[in-house]
Amino acid sequence: MNMRIDSLQSQALAQLAAQRLLNPGIASAAPSATASATKIAPTATAIASLPTAKTEATFSTAFKNALTAVSAAQNNATQLQNKVQMGEPGASLEETMIAMQKAQIGFQAALNVRNRMVQAYSDIMNMQV
């Protein structure tokens, strides 16, 4: 029973991390998760606030911004891992693990989008006119 609860908690944490990664401006219901998410990935909100050349959001700009956010999350996780490995006093194992999960979820989401785009392209190319 305890293992099932831990599994459900980790799934909920993963969903929260994915939501915060994909939508950094959305407020979370859990204040502690919001506080740790803002500590972990301040670059994601900075990237989301960058001005774009067009006011309308196209798929290519949205995908580019998502890839940039995934890259920033991976870089942040790597930096936190290095701090923990070096034994720096301010390094938190919990924040590092959350950052690693956010980076993994973001990468998996980007990979799924890419796979679906390739599948859609091949479906269109295989259509008979």
C-alpha cells in the first residue's frame, strides 16, 4: 500500500513538473512546489518573457521556445548535480532530483512531439492524390 502511495505521489510530482515546465506562468495549487519550482528553473520564466518578432504565436516559435526551455532545464539540472557532487553547502539533493525529473519530462515531451511530427509528415507523403 505504501509503495502505491509513493508511486502516486511521484506521478503527481511528475505531472506538476511537466505543467510548470510547459506553462511557467501558471500558478500551482501547492505553494511549496511553486516555491521550489521557481528556485529550480528561473531561466524558464525568463525565456518565456523574451519578446518575439511577431505578436502571433506560430508552431515553429512555440516549438523553438519549448526546446529552449528544455535545454535550460537540462543545463540547470546538470549544474545542480555538479553542486551536489562537489558537496557545496547550499546544494540540495531534493531540488536536484526535482530538476532532473523536470528535465527528463521536458525531453520526453519534446521527443514525443518530434516523433508525431515525423509520423504526420510521413503520413502526408504517403497519401495518394
